[in-house]
Amino acid sequence: MASSIHDLARHLNISIGTVSRALNGRADVNADTRQRVLDAAAKLNYSPNQSGRSLRRGTTHSIAFMLQPHPGDQQYGEPFFIPFLTGLQAKLAESGLDLIVVMGAPGDYQQERLRRVVETRRADAVVLAYTRREDERIDYLTRVGFPFATLGRSRSGGKTYPSLDLDFEKAGADAVDRLVARGHRRIAAIRPSLNLNFGYLFLAGYRKALRRHGIEVDPELIAKGFINEAGGDAVTPQVMRSKDPPTAIIFNNDAMALGGCKALAEMGIKPGHDIAVIVIVDTPLCRYFSPALTGFRPRLEPMGRRLAEMLLASIPAFAGPEGARIIREVWPLELIARDSD
Amino acid sequence: MASSIHDLARHLNISIGTVSRALNGRADVNADTRQRVLDAAAKLNYSPNQSGRSLRRGTTHSIAFMLQPHPGDQQYGEPFFIPFLTGLQAKLAESGLDLIVVMGAPGDYQQERLRRVVETRRADAVVLAYTRREDERIDYLTRVGFPFATLGRSRSGGKTYPSLDLDFEKAGADAVDRLVARGHRRIAAIRPSLNLNFGYLFLAGYRKALRRHGIEVDPELIAKGFINEAGGDAVTPQVMRSKDPPTAIIFNNDAMALGGCKALAEMGIKPGHDIAVIVIVDTPLCRYFSPALTGFRPRLEPMGRRLAEMLLASIPAFAGPEGARIIREVWPLELIARDSD
DNA sequence: TGTGTTCTCGTAAACGTTTACGGAAAAACG
DNA sequence: CGTTTTTCCGTAAACGTTTACGAGAACACA
């Protein structure tokens, strides 16, 4: 069906070795024959079989991103990742690398699927997201010595891999500062599991800022829920029923915020009017919600590009002349002030 | 690094041929040795190198979905696809197939990337979305005889491939019916390029329903824009400035609707109050918008599962005993009534 | 003319699998 | 015990590449 290098060689009456060398730009081939090979390849539109090439080279020329939908979030989706993937793809393509997204089932922790990708050598490196504070995926990859990079930090694995994260700690603190400046003293925080590192960082920033302002951290105002709409819905009433209810709530996540606002509305409390609401990670949903939610916007597409650069720089086979370097960066989150606070 | 079948054979003192046969469940291997092989494989956690296997078998055991972000839509994302991919993945996994998502750059028509996937044999079949009325991707795939399925119909390629589509024609008609029942006679339609087949179908349904109600189709009330927020924003004022302005607008797409509502607001027209608005494809954004937009909801996750079934049934190598069948289905869109009409 | 160098290409091995084939041993059967 | 069948396994080729090696031809140089 597809033409192989043998077809090409037969067609040109030269050996497959020469054809291969010509196509791969090696020096020891006559300029004339190289041109003939290139022409013939274009004419028969030959492209090398990826399996054959990978097998021989030991490299797949592709990078895998592990995407795992949140459970119980069917109609919602992950608008977060598309711009990020767009940037990642664009930068990888500049180096001739393909990006493949490996879909997981909602809720599994990717461990099995990751092992499959690694052990069957489907990609030369992987990119992980949703890093956990202790992340077995990172432990595994460092243990077997497979190249990877992460969107998000973790305590696992040491400083042996590139990572790019958002400054959730500062965003948490900024949110508190902003609310305190507007006269709030009772500020609640709705967060996901602290295993998720961004939840941990957010809460750390929140706490630190409260103390800085001389406000005691009240455990009753901190609630943990699933990182989806149902989670925000379920947990928000809990903090509202505390003895001294909050006048402001910071949500760690847009989906939780939307669920939380729904719960508030059912309790007759109007966000932006009766209570201030801030969301840490802004998504388009925040903009269109009513009231439009104040939040912190990440620059996802540039982050994708940057993480691709960092990943490539960390792999000797892909790195430029200066050799492999491990880069770790934390990017700021930009406050987008809207109507909810 | 990763253990090969040779390591396994050496460790067990048997030939690689026997190891392979044992692992692949062939009959001509002793039950005892099979067990020993299986145990050793688990112990050394061996898994077959995908490149080697693909090369020999001529099959990759993976299906590619071509995902292409819309241009100028960076912060928006494609919430549409995640649930669909989740369903697709789930069903493919049941047959031991991997789903890989091939990212394209925004705006290119995938033709080049599709050729790469096909010619380098990265997947055994591909799934396309955003089918066009005349779709060169479909022409190409049928021409080279590469298995595929589409989310969406097309005039290209005949009835030779499985396809699953939504009934945009009926949704367009239903929207008109609903608006007419509420007394509207001047109903505008904002649509993308008619190359996009769902735009074509929608408009056909819209026209047919208007005629059925004895309402003349007014070209001034039909406008075409880019299928994103900017498109809706740019084109909506156009229909509002017609001599006899509409009292209702049907948007083909949620992003266009949001842009359109923004434009309406700037003209001092309140959707849901001064004008009725209906969106054909409902997404979470419609639910959270204010006013909440009436729209038609697709069942994306089941659609993903179904299309996976249909694709597998169409490929002899994967099909069950009854052999390959081409299935084409059109699924209904369910009206979700909200506040905008 | 003899020797060394450079240019160009063919040969063949290797990557890790799967599988057709054949053969030795065991089992079945007379 | 001889013959046939069955069971099980090893051998080797094949999938499509890349690349180390070597060899022939052309060329330069003394």
C-alpha cells in the first residue's frame, strides 16, 4: 500500500542504504543522486514507516501528553488544556516532533496507562499535568529514567525534571489581600484535596496572607470538596453554616465556584451582592457567569510553548549544543477583576 | 532498559518463538511453559515493544483522533470534544486499542497532518470531526483506502465509511417552530460557512420550517460569520440593522451566540427580554450565561462510545464474526429550555 | 607508476517482534 | 513392537528502517 524504501530503491536502481542516507541528509552521498532520490520520494510520496524507523533508531519522535478527564464532569470538559496543548504542539512541531494525547478514563490515576506508554515505548517523553504533592507517576518515571516534564510542581522526584507551574501561592495571597482591602475579615476557602499540589499551594498562600493581616485562620472557613461542580455545590453550604459566616469566598477552581454559586443562590445569597467571590483559576466560564467572576488568568498557550522548550532542553538527544539543562519556572497569574467581589 | 523478549527467553532457557507464542495465547504451547512465561513476564514486567510489534504485524493497535483548535479562540477551548473523547476512549479500551489525539495547529486544515499519520502508519484508523460538505480529508482517506469514521456527515466519499452525526436539520426546524409558536415572525439565523456541514444542515432546517409556517425566508436575516466569538460579535449587528429587524435570533454555535449577545448588549438590546435567542449546540457556557441560553444538547459521551463501536465494526480486522458493516447514524438533539427565549 | 586520500555507494547486520515450517519426542493405536 | 498421530518447541525469515564497514573508483601527490 504505502511505498517503502525498497520501492524507492528499485525505482531508482540504487541500494536502499543510499536512499536512506540521501533522505537523512548524510554527507556521503553524491549531490546528484541525492536530488534524484528526493525527487523520486516526492513523486511516489514516500514517507518512512514510523514503526521501522522507531525500531531501528530506538526513538519515536513523539511526545505524549497524559490527559485524564475529571470524574463526574461529563458535560463540562477541560477547557484548560486545549490552549496549553496548542502551544505545546506548536513548539514541538518546530523540532519535527509529534504531540500525541493519551486519553485516560475519568478517575483512574494514569499509573497503568503511563506504564503502557513507557514500556511499549510509544513516546520519547511524556508531559504530566495535575501534579500531586507526592506523585507516584513522577516517582515511577524518575525510577525508570524516562524523560518527562510536568505542568505543576511536586515534592516527588527531586529537581531532576523540568516543570512549569503557576504561582498559586501568590494568587491565594493576592485574593486575600484584595478582599481584606475591601473590608472583609471572614474569608472562606474552598479547595480540593491537598494531594493536588495547586490546592496545597493555594491554601498556603491563603493562610500566610491572613496571618499577615492579623486575621486568625478559622478551620471552619476552610472546606474541601471534589474538584468539580458537585464538589463546590456540596461543600459551600457547610462554610456558610458556620457560627460566624464568611463575607467572602475564594474558590480554588472554576467548576467548584460555579457549583458553589449555585448552592449560594439556593440559600438566597447573591454572589457579588451579598457575598464576595473570587476564583483562583479563571476560565471562559467565569467571564460569562452572572455575576462575572473575578479570577486569576493563566497564559496557557505561551505556557505550552515554554514547557515544550524546557522539555527539549532537558533531553540530550534533542538539546542544542549547550547540552541538557533542567529548568523550573513558576509563572504569575494575572488578576482579572470582574463583578463578583 | 526495558526488557525484551530475548531477555525473557534467556531467563527461561527457551526460545523467543515459544515465549511469543505463549504470550499471544497460541494453542501450540504447553500449559506448564505458558504459565512459566507469564510469571516471568510479570516478574520482569515485560511488555512488548510497540514498534517491533507494529512492524511485524503491520498494525499499531491505536486509533487517531484529529483535533484541531479553532483559530482565534485561544482562551476558549473545545469543551465539545472532551466528553466525546472520553466515550471514544472507553469503548476502544475495551478492545485493547489506544486512542491517540493528534493535535493540529489552529487554522490548518489537517490535510498535511493527516497524511503524516496515514503514511507513517501511526494508527490503524482515524476519526475526523468538523466534517465539511465537500471534505478533502474524506476524499483522501477513501482514495488511499485508509479506515476512518467521522463525527458529522459529508457529501464526500459516498457511503463507504461509518459516520455519526447530530440532527442539525431538525434542531434548526425545532428552533423555528418554538419561536413561531411564541409569536415570532422575524427570525434571524447566524451561521458559519456552509462548507461546514452542520452549518448547511442547520440552515436547511431553518428554511424548511419557515416555509412550512408560510413565512418568507429573508436573506437579510441570514448572516455568516467565523465560528467563534468574534464572528458572532461582528455579524449580529448586521442583521439587527436590517429594515425590518428580527425579534429572535438562532445561533448555530455557542461561541457565536456569546459574541452575538455581547454585540446585542452594546446596542442596548437585552437577550431574553428585548429579543429571543436560541443556540443550536448547547455547551456548559450556555447554561452559565446570563440570561441562560436555550439550546440543544448533544449526548457527547455516548456518541463517542457509539462511534467507536461503529468504527470497529467497519474494520474487518477488528470486527466480530459477522464481518464488516458500515453504519451511519444521526442522533437527536435535546432541547434544553432556559431563559433566553 | 606507486601510494595515499577522498568520494560514493553497496552489503549486511541490527532493532524486537510474529509466525510458517519442520522436526523431535511423546502419545495413541494396531 | 511398528506405525501414525499429536504435542510441543526451536529455527529462521520477515516487517522497514538505519548505519557500521568495506570496497571500488577517481583523484592527488610524489
